[in-house]
Amino acid sequence: MQPKFQRASWVLVGVSFGALLMTGVHALAEKESVDGVLPINELRTFAEVYGRVKRDYVEPVDDKKLIDEAIKGMITGLDPHSDYMHGEAFHDLQVQTSGEFGGLGIEIAAEDGLVKVVAPYDDTPAFKAGVKSGDLIYKIDDTLVRGLSLTDAVKRMRGKPKTKVVLTILRKGESKPLVLTLMRDIIKIRTVRSQLLEPGYGYVRLSQFQEHSAQDLAVAINGLYKENKEALKGLVLDLRSDPGGVLTTAVGVSSIFLPENKLVVYMDGRTADSKAKFFSNDKLYWGSKDDPFKQASGDIKNVPLVVLINGGSASASEIVAGALQDYKRAIIVGTQSFGKGSVQTIMPVGKEAAVKLTTARYFTPTGRSIQAKGITPDIDAPEPMINGIDPDTYREREADLEGHLNNPQGGSERGAPKKAAADKAVEQPKVEKRKPAAEETPDDEADTSPERAKPSIVNLKRDTQLQQGLNVLKVQQVITRNAAAK
């Protein structure tokens, strides 16, 4: 069923433009100003500036454009995640909610006049071409990105499938810009992937929280049970570089691993509409009375669990990691997460526009605010090195964004804590002609013999964080066996 945009509002917990939305929040009634008094002097100043632009600007300016830009400036000046979308931007918002569109498959945000890659989606043109989290897009074809709005940049990167677009990218550690040629394609985001790492030990990767991702995750875990042919000894849930998405999906994913009716997350804002609590419920991940895990060969709610996070894990990812950490249901392994603990509500304005407004902060079950701080892992595990550099060194977090909301409980975790050491490491970078990632074959995936039933979705030899997570699960097994033997 297509979402209705008129007289409805959505709650979103994604990290940047293009994040997905949640339907089902009651329409916001028109509200009077808080104090009931209009700021006459400030409005007089606005009217004077408006008049001068209309009269003196070098070219005539349409009234609608001036008003739209004034509204956009008012909203975007509040914090990094509030926005005003009208015309094509509003249309793009509706396209995003469908989960299918023609483009490159990257989550992006604005930074210093350029477009920053938050994360490429798995198995998309951007992912296959080697676009990485933290890349700055300098040019799209022959057009300089500086000066373009985020909406214009998105428009230029989208297009008909099987057409080419050339991205010029600035990357930390590279002395020269990288020029990548990508072939546009229909983007159908596959958010869940799974495999057995070893007999008894499962792995599931969740790349984004879309509407049906919790159900897909439940199906994937059941598939691991069937493939393993007995109860799992442990499971790794990979939320690295997952920028967030649908709030109820975050609750649904948490519900897979928690008992019924446990508080997963709560929101707290100024209005009654922005105060809510969300509890675990198996219908959020299955949608029927038949819980798939009741039919599985093991109890997923008690299987030892490790959750992998990094600086690209944001919002919905942090909700899940925070809830499972608070209940000591999972051991969190990796690096400090992004730290986006705010909630945005999409409020349609007329028929062709919408305001994405930060309306609340969210809190973990024990009352922790993640805003501008993030989730601290139980076990710190650095990310695999890229060109001799820790990727987390230069990754920007919520606390680094200009105008970010403060954490009401104080404290923050700045990104780039190891910048000095990294600067030394990249003084003389070696630049080689780059092949597309699709042409590169990892060492442990070079075997093309028919004996391999299916290709691995992970590179366990190179992925040190995943190795650490698997080791944690094995240690838990040893501890459990020793305790049972006493």
C-alpha cells in the first residue's frame, strides 16, 4: 500500500537525506506559537530584506523561490537533520520510501559545500565501483559539486538505468582525486544478508532499516538454523556503516532477540506527539500470530549474540545496539558509533512540500541519551586498515556536525581522535591506478571451483572486527561448558 502524504506525518531516525520513514504517527494538528506573540521587530526586518532583494538583486527573482529559500534557511539552520523539501525534493522523498529507484546506491550528506558519502549500499553500482564511507564527491560528470544543493546533487546522480556517470572523489590518504565511472541501475536495496561462518556460528548483516527488514532478518536467521541443521552456538549481527531507517523496524529487530514487552526505546520532546515508548513485540518482525522462531530448532532469544558497530552505525542501529547492551543481551564489539540520538518528523505542508523537523531525542531503556555521544562498545576492536590507515580516524560523527544538538546528559565523543598519528601515516601516500572493486578478488574468494555452494559475503581473513566477534562467541561457549561441568 502506498503511503499517503497528505495529512500524515512520519518519524524517521536515519542519518541523512534519503533515510526511510515510519508511517502511523497521528497527524499533527495546527498549533499556535508557544507564547502566542509574534516577533514583530524580527518580521519587520525580514520584510525589509525581502523587499530589498526584490528591488535591487541583479536579476528578477520569483516570489515563490524567495519564500521557499527563506523557509529552507530557517529550517536547515536549526540542526544538521532538519530540512524543508519542496517540488522535486518532496517527490524524491516519496520515491525513497518505495525502496526502489534508478541511481547509484549511496547514502549522502552535505559537508563544506561538497557531498559526503555516509555509506554505499551493498551490491549497488557505487559499492561495486569502490565508493567508500567518508569519500567527498568533488565533481559529478563535468559539474563541480560545490555550490549545488544536496537535492541538485542527487538529481544529477540519478538517471536512467544503464547510463554512465563519472564521479570525481576526494579521499583521505590519496594525494590525487579518484575518478570513478559508474553505471546507473535500478536500486533495490537488499538490506539483509546471512551465512554460516563456521558450523554452529551464524552471521547476519543488516545494511539499512527498511520497512520489511525485521521480517527479512527473521527469515535469514531461520535459514541459518536450517543450514546448520541444529541449534546455533552463537550469532554475529553486523550493524557497521548502517545509517538507520525506520524506527519500528529498529524495535522489530530488537524484538527478535528480547522477551516480549521489554522497553526498547523511548522518545522525549516538547509536545505530546513527540513523547512515546516502544516495546518489543514479535508481530513487529513477523506480522502474524506464528512466531517463526517457535518452529526453529533453537531459541534465538537465548543464543549468544555479538553486535558489530562502527562510526557509521547511526540512529536505528544505535537503538538496537543500545537496547541489547542495556539488557546485557549482546556483547557490543567495534568502535564508537555515530551518535545520532534525535528523531525527525516529516510533516507535509500543502500538496508539494514537507518539513523534516527534529522533534525529540530518543533514549535507551536505561535512560541513556546517544545524542552526540554514541554507543561505546563493550570490546573495542579497530576497523581493518585501508592503505595503512584506520578508517575510523577520519570518520565524522554527530558531535562533529555544525549545529548539532547537545547531549542533555553531557559529554560527547568527537570523531578523529587519532588524527595526528594518521596525518603522519599519510605524509607520502602511494597512489596507484585504481581498478573497480568488481574486478578485484579477495584472497579467500578466489576459489571458483564448483565445490563452493555459494560465495562468501564476508572476508574473514581480513575482517579483524568480525574475527574478534567470532572469538567472543567461542569464548562464551567455553565459559558456558565449564559452568555446566561444575
